[in-house]
Amino acid sequence: MIKIIIVMNSQASEAEVKKVIDKLHEMGHEVHISRGEKRIILGVIGEVENLVSLPFYAFKGVEEIIPILKPYKLTSREFKDFDTVIKVKGVTIGGKEVVVMAGPCAVEEEKQILDIAHYIKALGVKVLRGGAFKPRSSPYSFQGLGEDGLKLLAEAGEEADLAVVTEVMSVNQIELVAKYADILQVGARNMQNFVLLKELGKLKKPVLLKRGMSATLEELLLAAEYILSQGNYEVILCERGIRTFENYTRNTLDLSAVPALKELSHLPVVVDPSHGTGRWKLVSPMAKAAIAAGADGLLIEVHPEPQNSFSDGAQTLRLETFAQLMKEMKPLIQAVGREFEMATPNELERVEH
Amino acid sequence: MIKIIIVMNSQASEAEVKKVIDKLHEMGHEVHISRGEKRIILGVIGEVENLVSLPFYAFKGVEEIIPILKPYKLTSREFKDFDTVIKVKGVTIGGKEVVVMAGPCAVEEEKQILDIAHYIKALGVKVLRGGAFKPRSSPYSFQGLGEDGLKLLAEAGEEADLAVVTEVMSVNQIELVAKYADILQVGARNMQNFVLLKELGKLKKPVLLKRGMSATLEELLLAAEYILSQGNYEVILCERGIRTFENYTRNTLDLSAVPALKELSHLPVVVDPSHGTGRWKLVSPMAKAAIAAGADGLLIEVHPEPQNSFSDGAQTLRLETFAQLMKEMKPLIQAVGREFEMATPNELERVEH
Amino acid sequence: MIKIIIVMNSQASEAEVKKVIDKLHEMGHEVHISRGEKRIILGVIGEVENLVSLPFYAFKGVEEIIPILKPYKLTSREFKDFDTVIKVKGVTIGGKEVVVMAGPCAVEEEKQILDIAHYIKALGVKVLRGGAFKPRSSPYSFQGLGEDGLKLLAEAGEEADLAVVTEVMSVNQIELVAKYADILQVGARNMQNFVLLKELGKLKKPVLLKRGMSATLEELLLAAEYILSQGNYEVILCERGIRTFENYTRNTLDLSAVPALKELSHLPVVVDPSHGTGRWKLVSPMAKAAIAAGADGLLIEVHPEPQNSFSDGAQTLRLETFAQLMKEMKPLIQAVGREFEMATPNELERVEH
Amino acid sequence: MIKIIIVMNSQASEAEVKKVIDKLHEMGHEVHISRGEKRIILGVIGEVENLVSLPFYAFKGVEEIIPILKPYKLTSREFKDFDTVIKVKGVTIGGKEVVVMAGPCAVEEEKQILDIAHYIKALGVKVLRGGAFKPRSSPYSFQGLGEDGLKLLAEAGEEADLAVVTEVMSVNQIELVAKYADILQVGARNMQNFVLLKELGKLKKPVLLKRGMSATLEELLLAAEYILSQGNYEVILCERGIRTFENYTRNTLDLSAVPALKELSHLPVVVDPSHGTGRWKLVSPMAKAAIAAGADGLLIEVHPEPQNSFSDGAQTLRLETFAQLMKEMKPLIQAVGREFEMATPNELERVEH
């Protein structure tokens, strides 16, 4: 299975584009369309020989025909050499701004999630995270509040004007989760749950795809490809640590994945230093390091009282520590040429007290 | 969440057992029942304090009350100190006999699967394996024949008098796969697909659970616990190699997992040297090593023409090589005090030619 | 073997300190002395019972007696809670300044090393690195110039006013290497060459100790302890990537090791993003990330023509790319509250052309 | 650096062989000579172009000229396609017999080592192991008895008529260790101590080379190549477990390394299930599995009272458990077509009581 992309120039008319697509369909090929500001890209699944032998250069508007050698196709920079920018509920992911997603490991009760939402909103956070369906190693651990949790999360997002991201664990939960969430998260343990990935590929909502504990970068990109190949191009890749022999940290956060993924793919890349380290003291330095490495965003677990949190307490930042991190990150973000907005000091003071 | 087991002696009457169970239900506890030849074991989920304070020793037939300290409960030897023996379609897994499961990576077409089935049956194989739904890293790789594959597999099993094992990848495939398969396999990538595990726990068919690529033994046993905790006690654990830095082999087959799992758990343990090594030349020596390490069975990929197989050709044995292995294994199996039956030399010759 | 530290207050006179030490020696204990600005710390090897039972608090100047629970003692923050600052040839390592060490993988010839030395000096580099004895996986690969390489390196350092760091591979090379080098490097493969570590512990020169490919943080600190326990307290820890299943990068650079080591130990921590990634395109982002994570310095491979370098070409920066990195790092270093000095733009321009 | 081998037929006279060698020396090439029963092999280091262009086929006795493509040369099966058999003090390693090496982790005192030696001799053990120089993670752990330990070990070997293997940790210990030991062991932590390997290559005693904790098979073979390239062809490879994420076992014993190494190289391969698992209960099953996988020998830690051993107690077999293992292994060894000799039951009984 080799893949070809046909690049059409920006002056190509809709009719010209349609002609090419019709020809491809007529030949029996599947076509993926990606419209950038400067050009339109058609991704074609099919044998290179058949495609190259046809006179596509003769079609008006066709600029270039390129075979994609990487095993992942739509996901690769070869397919699309400009960055994918995802817009969801007023938040822009993958652009110049660094997007911080924060919240508790699990949604626990109404006041908890609301308080957190208001607090972090003022610090510049744009997306509220919180688990309603929790994948836990043991069947006897807290498994999340389910739909009740989803409702509380969505309400808190609404109230504090934050987009909302939460995990979906199985195909039979997609509809329910999509009803409440703005971004659907696939957890590390499900990165190669291919049936789930394919179904999410049919959705019209962004997917945050976490790297599996023992997944190579190529496997992560192929997992993303499962989603893109079904027509959903809005995938956010997330580095959250890999499993190694080192046991001081819960996982080994592989920050080199950030520049590597940005080079191999056009998709936005965010980092989860909470799961990536498993120790709250390491979260802040690694959040900063992620930004310096070029991450488009962060996913951070916060809680008013980590010691009483239902899960993941050891890696969760207290709100005050998180506020400190946000303030320290601002100059760093500017030093690497990115943007980040917080409330004014006055507003900040009001919220924090 | 702590767990208690109540051991009842073999002379306890049904009525006596029922009394204890009713009391536990009345107190609001979930109860798991496991009947051995010599005693009956009740697994109770609940706080140790509450349970121990109650005068269960006063109930007739109660022999012992033991708290289980391991995070996995029903899966542990603490819960049940005699081996689980699974009987399915005349095959006994976990007993004295070494059970060999063999077949192609994927079901490809009718003649292929039938020929293989007859050939391996004569060599002493008891279970036919073959993928109909294939989890593949790339969305562009062959994904299996789906229901058509299931049908061909079931027919071949029927014809050659072999039980049949095949993979189920998602909750929405369970019903379909269970219609055709005698044993349902959970692949390494789905070992922590907890929604899938829970649903399989409600099934009345044995589950072959493969260890995840980066799963510890404890995590594997906790994954099994998800199935057992729903009432399905027929789980076969499968070591199939873990992911390490070594790249000569596809995975690193961790044979120490065999005696370790046998010590920690009462469940049968089989080994897959095909995925465990990724190289056909290593399959035979590692199959033998698995038996010497105490495995209850083997899962081996075979194909008449590995070079033309749709997937996994590099790790697949030709039928002749497999026959050679079966013959060499026989004395080895006897040397470790286990049993294995093959056709008579005459019959063998007939099949092989 | 448990260890005790005796903290003496800053007003304690030399005579008072001597009295305590004499008493400890009299009791048969080994004593390690560490003088900070505010207090003097005595590390005592011996049984806690014996030491605690003695009336050391009765000695004048004794402020506190603390048992060290960590397996590493002199290396731990429990032993010494202020940062170790190492001064060598006018360079300060472990202070406010970020120290960059750069140079070719191997010293190749006079002009090469001299040109590099002058070029990097202007960019703010303080230490020149370069291998004379090269540990190579294959006996048929270039093994370094030996003493000739050491001489060229020392001359280049002298000429460009840079301190010099180079690897020592064996006890029988120590004397020779120490004659030319300001800092002696222990490579990853020798991190647990305990005989070498002990001998380096008797030296009066700083040692740069690289983390072994599969060494935990605890093992790295215990390796450092081998050096400190012999009396040489000037050890620089170096994170250079660990071996994992990921093969896109040569190693997985574990940046969480930086804040973790800084918390567990008082020793300076530097990062080698060249070996840590094995790909030159990832060196710059990971160098920046290391700084943001709190590293005290960097170790970077540079070469005028990486494609013609005798070894490690793929991970080596061209001089222009390195200059670009240094310029980009400056604002980042300031954003995290550290210092870094480069030549004036005028001088820079002169050197670069 | 490419390598050529020149195969000379068995009828070639010494004079004919000398002529070829002289020509190669004259051309400036280094030559390695390996004499098998059927043919003589000359390993030549040099450029393929130069060597192939010369009319070596014109020399009498030259049968074939083959370039070696693998990075390891003398170590590879391409260089020598028959097994290396090492004879030392009446013991044959790499032949049909399975050679068991056993003894305490560390030599502790005279009676200990003597008692063990006599006991294991009767069980069929051929080589006595015991550490005198111990590589320990912590400088505060027991470091071995040094020369005193070597003496006790050599005496016990003499008394019980066992060959003796012990570890050498550094170049400056080689002379001393070689004085007492029949086989010199290189520990996992020193597998890439290249200076040590080169010096051992000049010795006339067999070297037992343990695989490094994170060494690939290729790196192990290249480490062996360092020894062979200096003229010492008597290297025994040892699989002793690699470091992975799994922490139930101390290491993950990679038994697939046994058939893989036997295929890639002509050197004997032994397995150390004691370090390979770190748990005594797993030692016996993994010892058996190693034999089934094709190992030429075993290295096992035994002690009369593991709970009182100075080191590695958790992975050490009591003598009775070891005796049980030896008895169980015998039929297994025969089942795989290898040989193993024990004392007669009568003698055995005498020793055990």
C-alpha cells in the first residue's frame, strides 16, 4: 500500500480540484483533502505505479505529485508541510500560543471541579481536564463517576468559559462522552485500541491521543493515522512518559519526542508532565522543559488537596504551586518566541484569595 | 478495598454454604464462589475489619478466614491454592497434559485453514488458532477477514476436531466472536482495555489473556482480575514477550514469567514463542524452553508457506519444521513429568505426505 | 553500614572541630569533612548505635547529629544541603552560571581542535571537550589518538583559554590523562567500573561522571559515592540518555533526572544532548529543555564538518548551528534566572567569519 | 575496516599455510589463525578491495576467500562454522556435555568454600565459582576477600578436583587473578571495559564474558571480539539477564539469547539463572529452560545457608535444593541429546549426609 499526494496550487478553482478528485474516484482511489492557506493537498491511497503512469500533471492546477515513503501518510510532514492548527470553543491549539490544559485526575464532586475551573481560568488555562471514566490497573480502584462526572465537568467548563477534555475508554462510550466533551482523550493504555481509534476517526471533534507506555514514535503516528484515515484530521499528540527500568519516576518523560514529532508530523504536540514523572516536585521543571523543547501545550493535574484526591495524588500540584508555575512559565514562553496570556495581576490576586 | 476469603470444608452441605453466602449478601458484600474437589472457597469483597469482627467461625462448615494481601485477589494463589483446570470441547488446559495451540497468524482462505487443521491435529495439537480480526500497527495493513474468517476457522475446527481460539478486539465484537470461537483471545495491545475485560468477565467461555508489551506480572494478574471479578474464572494467561532495548528479537520472551505466574496465581499459563521472538529459527528452542520452565501449553504460528503468509511470515514455522518440533518435544515433555499425545507414526506419515 | 553526619556551627573554632574529629578517629571511625560558608559537616562511617550513644552534643560547636538513611551518603542532600560549587581553571560549575562544554567527539588533528576552540570560546563556552581515548563498541573502529590527542587538546585549551575535559577509560590511564586534563570524564560504559572510580577518588581533579546506559539514579549516586568516599568531593553528574525500546533516538534523554538529582544530591548536574539523542536536529531543542529543567551545564559535540568527523557525525552540530543555539539560549537562560556570557556581537562576527 | 577470511583445505601443508601468511604479513595485514579438524582458517584484517584483487586462489591449499559482513568478525559463524570447544583442567566446555559451574556468590571462609566444593563435585559440577573481588553498587557493601579469597578458592578447587572461575574487575588485577583462576570472569558491569577486554585478549586462559545489563547481542559479540582480536580465542559467552521495566525479577533472563548466540557465533554459551532472576524459586525452572534452549552450561549460586550469605542470598540455592535440581536436570539433558555425569547414587548419598 503506497500513497501519493497531489499538490494543487492556490489559484486552482473548485472546479479544477473537483475534476482531479473525480478522476481519482473513477479510478477507484480513496481521496483525502487538506486545504491550507496557500495550497490544496490531495492524499491518494493506491499503487504508485498506476498513479504515476497517469497524466495528472496535465490537469489544470496540479503543481506536484509526491509519493510518501513513511508508513504513516496523512499524519506525516511529507503529506502536509504546514502545521495543523485546531480551533475548538475559542481555543487555538498548534498555533503560536502555548495552551495549558489543567484539572483534577478525576472529577470528584461539583464544588471541587467548579473551584478548580475558576482558579485555573485566571491563570491562563484554556482547557479543563478531568476524568469521568478512569482506566485503573485494579478493578477494585475508583473507576470514575461516569456520566455524572461528565455532566459536572461540562458545567464547570461552561461556567468558567473553558473548553473541556476527558477520556473515552471504549467504542460504546463515544456517543456519551462526545455529548459533553469538546476534546476526547485516548489514554496511553488504549493507544492501540484500533477499533476505538477508527470510530473516533468518524467523529467531528478533536482527539487528544496519548502515547502508549511502550509505543515508539512511529507507532504513535500510525495510531494517529487510524484516526486521520477515517476523515478526522484534528488529532493532538501527547507525550506522557514511557516505561523504562528507572523507577524513581513513574514513567520516563521522553521530551525528545516533542521536536521529533514536530519534525515528522504536522500535528500539534502537548506534554503531560504529571503522568510523565509521577512526582509533583518534578512537574514544574518538566513543564518548563517541555515548553523549551517546543511543545504546543501542557496537560497538568491540579487539585486543592492532592493528599485527599481520589487518585494520582503524588503527581498532582496544589493550586498554589500551579499558580507559581504559571507565573514562572510566562517569561520562558516568551523567550522561546511563543505566546501565553494570563489574567492581570489584580484579577489574579482576587481569584487566589 | 481489602478482600477476605472464607474456606469451607468439603463436608459442608449446600445448605451450610448457602447460609454463609446469604449472611454475606445481607451485609452487602459481593461473593465469589470457587468449588475445588476438597473444599469450597468464598471470595468476599469488603472491609477486613467488618468481616473479621463477625462470628463467621461460628457458622457450620467454615474452616478458615484469610485476608488477601496481594492487589489481585481472585487471581491469586492466596485465594485458591489448587490449580485451575479449564475444560473446553474435550481439551483440558492447566492439567498434566501440555496443550499445543497452533495455526496461521491470520485466516486467509478455506483450503489454507483446513489443510493446516488436519496436519496439526495428527501432531497432537488440540486447539486451532487463527486471526479473523487483526490488530495491525498500520491502518493500511491487512486487517483480517472478519466474520468470514471466523466462519472458516470454526468450520476447520469442526472438521479436524480441534477447539478454536481467536482474537476479539473490542466490546462490539464479543457477541460475534463468541458465536464461533471456543476460547476468546485478548491481544497484548488490549491487555488493559478494561471495558473489554469486564464484558468478557460476563461471558461463559474461556479467555486467553496475553501479557501487554510493557505490562508487569502484577498488571497482567490485575487485568485477569477484571475478568474473574465479573464471574468468569476461566482465564488462561499467556506470556508473549515484552518490549526491551534488544532488537535482534521482536520482543524479549520472559520465560521466568512462567514459574513466577504459576507461583502467584492458580491460572494456567501458556507461552507464545512466535510473537515472543519474531524469528522462526528461535521458535523451536524457545518452545522447548517454555515447557522446561513449566508452561501448561504453547501458542505457535504455522503456515504451509510462511513467505507468502499475509502477516508475521518471519516468525511462522513451516509445517515440516513444526512437525519436527513436536517430535522433539515429546521426550522433553516426559522428562519434566508432563504428558503429550501424538498420532501413531503410521498416521503421522500418512498426513505428512 | 549506617552513616551519621555531625553538623558543627560556623563559630566553631578549628580546635573544636579537631577535638570532635580526634574523638571519632580514636573510636575507629572514618571521617569526611565538608566546609560550607555557614557550617562544617563531618560525615562519619559507623554504626548509628555506637555514635548516638556517645555524648557528642556535649562537644562545643556541635549543632546537630543526623543519621543518613539513603544508601548514598556523602553524595546526598541529607549530608550537605547546600550546592557543591566546583572551581577549575577560572570556571565555576554548579553556581549561577550555566557552563557550556563543547568540542569534537574525538581529537583528530591540530588545526581541527584549535579552530574549534577559538570559535566556541567566543560563543561563551568555558570548557573544551574532545576524546583522546575512545570507548568504541567495535575493536576495529577508530580508538582515538591517545597521548597525542591529549597533548593537542591541552594545547588548544591553553591557546583559547578554555578548561579541558576528556575521558579516562582505565586505572592505568589516570596518571597520563590527569597530566593534560582539567576535568576527567568517566564514560557511561565505565560508570560501574568501581576500581576506576576508587582511584579517581584519590585524585585532586574534578570528575565528570556520566550516567550508565541502564543505571538508575540511585546507582549513579552510588557510583559518585565511590569517588567521594575516597576524598574527592568534586564530582559533576551527567545525564546522557538511557537505553529504552525507542529507536528513533540513540538513547532516551531522561531530563527528569536533572531536577531529581538536584533534589537528591548537592552535586552539579550537566546534560549531554548529543549522546542523549543521537540526532543533531534534536540537540538544540533538548539543550534548551535541559536548561529549563535546571541543568548546571551542557556537554555538546561540535565539528566544522560533521559528515567528515571520525565518529558520532550524526549527532554533531556544525559550528554555525551551534552558534545559533548559543544565541537562542541566552534569553532562555535569563528567563530561568541563570547567567551566561558571550562575546560582544562585534567579536562574535569577527570569529564567525 | 572490512575483514576477509581465507579458508585452507585440510591437506594443506604447514609450509603452504606459512606461505600465505607470510604474503599477508608482507602486505601489512594482521592474521588470525584458527585450526579446525577439517580445515584451517585465516582471518585477515584489511580492505576487501586489496585482498580480493590479489591472486590468493593461486596459492596452493587455498580453498575459499570470503568477506565477513557482520561487524564482529572472529566471533562470527561466518568466520568459523564449527563450534569452539574449550578444554581447561580436564573440563570440556562447548562440547556435548552440559557443564555446570556452581559455588557461593562470594568466597567467605575456608570451611564454607571447601564444604561446598566437595558437595557439588559429587553432583556433577565441573567448575567452582566464587567471588574474591566483588563489584558492588555501594562502596559500603562487602567488597570481597581479595587475594585471600582467591587462595581459598584455588585450594578448594584443588582439593575437590574442580576447575575454578572468578571475576577480574580491572587491568591491574589480571596478573593476580590469573595466578589462581582457571577461567577469568568479566562481570556484566565491565562488559564494555574495553581496556580490560584487550588485556584479557593477551592472556592464555579462557574468559567467561557476561552480557551487560543493557547490552544487545551484537554488543556482546563485539565485546568478545575485543578479546579474540588480541589472540585469545577461548571466550565463553554468558547470558545473565537484562534490565527491563519488570521488577518482580532482578533482571529479565533473555533465554532467546542462547539459540541466537549459538547461531551467530561459534563460541560456547552458558546461562546464569541466579542473577538472571534474583529469586531462588525461579532458579531451578530457568536452569532447566536454559538447557532446553540449548545452553552449553550453567552458572549457579549455592550456599549452605543463603540467609547468612554475605551477598545475593535471595537468589542463592541451598545445597539440598541444588542437589534436587541436578537430579531433575539429568533426564532433561538426555532428552535434548546432551550429556551430564553425576556421582553414583551411593556416592551421592555419602556426600549429602
